[in-house]
Amino acid sequence: MLVDLVNVKTRDGLRLDGTLREPSRKNAAQLGVDVIIFQHGVGGNFYNPGMFDQYSDALLERGYAVLRVNNRGHDPVSRAISDGGGRRLGAAYEMMDDCRYDWEAWVGFAQAAGYRRIGLWGHSLGASKSIYYMAVQHDPRVTCVVAGSPPRFSYAAFTTTAEGEAFTRSVAQAQQSIDAGHPEALLDVLYPVPLLITAGVFMEKYGPDARYDILRHIPKVRVPLLIMIGTEEAQTMTAFKGLPAEVEKLAGELDHLSFASIPGADHAYTHQRDYVWGVVSRWLEKV
């Protein structure tokens, strides 16, 4: 498999890396976009094997170009290259609002490469970030968004689950570190997901403000948006409990939103990746 190694510099001076693959017959299928930008989830990266391998090949066969890219939350902890020198980043240190700089840079790269119909396809945290980006940035260069299993960041919802007591203990621990003047202190939390994360980042994502609750941002997206959630993850993962019904309700009210429940699917769509591709490919044909 031949790929072009590419990189961008974000508006705040951070270097991010990725790969570009272009089809032998561009736009052969005359579908709704001509390039898809894949965005990984928390602690992921562009080069790990997984579902995006399969979907990249399928997209190329249909005439799409594919960008698989890092965002600043790649890997649990990473050493970032920036204008100000090296600094710690990765999932433990990234502020979610900064995803705006990452998405902006990669969309700009695609535009500079000659693509005019740009789609985003994020998974997990990458999906929630994509929804947030398009809700607050309204990037006119983006044609559509595929959001695979975007977790809901809702303090109120987390506290009402069976794991609510453990979650509130993590919140108290994070707040204590912040109050002591140490927002950079690392916490090893279990809920809503097992994660090494600084106190400041934990409170930004999971605190009472619920700044990144996708239910708040979905109505503000102005382009076609497909959200998929697996039935298994909705039963077993804290951030998805009760979420499918809420998104399905919104889909009945919003013209730009489509929702697909993926039967028997876990968070990685382990046994349902062909099913997911069928859902996405049919949706893209209508964009």
C-alpha cells in the first residue's frame, strides 16, 4: 500500500502528521464528497490498524481520496512539536476546545490539495469533536460529517448511572488538584472511561458545565450529519447509556441529522464493520 506522508501546522503552531491516499480514478462514483478526513478517538493515531483500514480501501475503490490524520490527542501521552518547542500532549493533556485548530488545519490541507467537497469521519472522541467543530465553527469547506459512536459528555447523565458514585469521586479529586493550584496533576480515572488524564482536562471534558454535550451541539450543525451507535456499547458503556433514544428523537426533528443503530455492535464495531460500511456508503450517495 502506497501512501503520502503529510503534515500540517495548526494555527497555534503545532505540527500534526498523517497520510494521504488518492484513488486511481478520482470521483469515479460521483458521490457527495471527494475526500474523507478520518479522525481517531481518544489516545488513537492515524497508523494503528483498525476499522479505518477497511473503510479507507472501500472509499478508494469508490473514487474518494482518504486523509488519515493525527489530532493533538493522539496516543495516551505524546511529545508535540510546536513553534514554542516540545511539549506534552496526547489524550492526557489535550483540551477538547483546541480540536478546532486541528480540524481547521486538516480541512485547509485538503482544500490546498484541490479538494472542494470535504467530508469528516470521526470515531469516538473524534466523532464528538467533529460535531463540536461544525457546531461552533460552521466550516463552509466541509460538506458532511460521519460521527461513529460519539460519546456524550454530560455530568448530569454520568451522575445518574450505576457508576455515578465513582464518577463523582473522580470529579472531587480533580477539583481538589485544581484548587491546590495543580491542574496538570495526572489522575488515573475509571469512569466514564478508563483514562490517564490531567485534573484540568478532566474537568474541561466531564465537569458540570457539560460544554461538549453533543445533544447541545447537534442542532447547531448546518451540514448533513450521520450518527451511528452500536446496540452493545449503548448497554455497556457509561457515555452511551440512553443516548441512542435521544439522538433518534433529534433525528426526527432535524432535517440535517440521520441516525443509525448498529445491531450487536461494540465500540469498535468488531463484528459489524461491513454493516457499518453499508450504512455509510448508502448515506454518502444521498449527500
